[in-house]
Amino acid sequence: MVIPCYRVSAHVAGVIAGIPDSVSHIIAVDDACPARSGDVAGATGDPRVTVLRHAVNQGVGGAMVTGYRKALELGCDIVVKVDGDGQMDTGLLDRFAAPLAEGAADYVKGNRFSDFKALRKMPRARLFGNSVLSFLVKAASGYWSLMDPTNGYTAIHRRALENLDLEALSRRYFFESDMLIRLNVIGAVVRDLPIPARYGDEGSSLSIPLVLIDFPPRLIKGLLRRIALKYFIYDFNVGSLYLAAGLPLMLFGTTLGALEWIDSIRTGIARPSGTVMLVALPLILGFQLLLQAIAVDIAAEPRRRP
């Protein structure tokens, strides 16, 4: 288990106390915490605890990369991530590990959106932000069946960790979303696990403005990278053909339409029907081809381990 520790000194000891005996190693990563959360974790006296320290704060992604490396070094087959703020029920650990141990999945993540009672407990602003973000991450990652993408309660199998470029993972709040995008590229099977939402006196560091401003360009970059790798470098299939034909048609129709519209406004002369059709046909055909590409991508979501 890996626990990223930053300003969780009031909660981390309780989190460690609730970890079941089935967990062999507890790796607490003190991410240059000013409250010295790592010291609190180490002072619990639990012999399973290993405290790692960052000299400079690297964010949750940086803490997890450090923890993952240590877990691989210790020979761990399944690595569960829980936050140190007490929001996550450690009694669910065995449920997270089961699909990985059975070979049914490579990565399991929590989903607070599966239970109406859990949704009612979630702050409305966070609920709205997660709903919008879920759709954007679906498109960027290719895991169209998943919800609650920023949920930090996760478990990953060693076979997936060893195939990931840990050094390239996002170091801060985009970590969970970036992980999903990169897991899709390597063909990892990801499963949602329904969990209840738990909110106490701890605060959330992930703000809606941060999501709205910082996440979209990162998601677009991740989407383009995934498409390039999965549909044009590692493979070339019917989805690649739809994209290769649909995007140029959409761009041609959009560009020509904008130029003709501007010229029509400037001159006051309406465009002839032939020009209108020359704009409309590429737009319609390109849009249909892109819809087909999305359908192919949905069907291509990794669902079964080879």
C-alpha cells in the first residue's frame, strides 16, 4: 500500500491503524509536508510502515511514483493507493485487490457515482465538477465505461506497473487522469469499484477553477497522444481510416465555410448554392466519420486480459 502524505498529520495515524493484516507493506511518502506527516506515520509503531521523504514537494503524482518504485523494489504484486486524510474506507482493501489477484483486471479504481445515497453526501460543486470531468476523461482515456476519474482510491497490479513509464506520469493533480490515459495505451483492463463517499473535517485540494483551467489542455494533449500511439503507430485499423478521412474533411469544411462567410459579410453578396454544398458536404461527411471513429474507440476499450 502507498499513502501519499501531505498535510495529513491529523488523520494518517488513524488510516494506518485501520489497514488490515492482509497488507504486507505500508509505504508512506512524506511529500515535503510542513506538518511532518511522515513522522506521524513512522511513529505509529506498525512494523509494516516504511517512510520515504521528498526534499521538495512533488505533488500527489510524484509521491505515488516514489511509492510505486519502492513497492516494485519490495516485490509487491498488488499496490493499493489510499489518501492519508481518512476519506477512504480501508475496510474495502480486499475488494480492491480481488479483481487483480483473480486476473480479471489490471487496475481498479473507486467510483462514488454508483450509489444515489453516496451522491447525496457529495458536495454539489464537487459533484458537478466530477460529472463534467468524467466525460472529458472518458474521451481522453478511451475508458468510456468509467466514472469518477479523479477518485484516488486505486489498486494496480505489478504487471501493469512494470509496463508503465513511471517517469513520464504527471506529478500533480492530473495524476489519476494521466494514469488512465497511459493505461489504455498499454491495453490495461480497468474496473470501477462502487464505494461510498466519505467527507469529514478534511478539505479537498482539488478546486473547480483548477479543473476548468488546468485539466482541458492536459486532456487534449493526452487524447492526441493516445490516438497517435493506438491508431497510427502501434496499430492501423478501421478507426484509423475514419480519423484520417474525417478530420481533414471537417477541417476543410470548417475553414472554407469560415472564409466564405467572412467574404459574404464583407461584400454583402450571398454565396451560391454550389459553394454552400461544397462547405456542407465535407462537414457532414467528416462529422459522420468522426462519430464512427468514436464508436470504434468505445468498442476498443480494453475489457479482457489476454
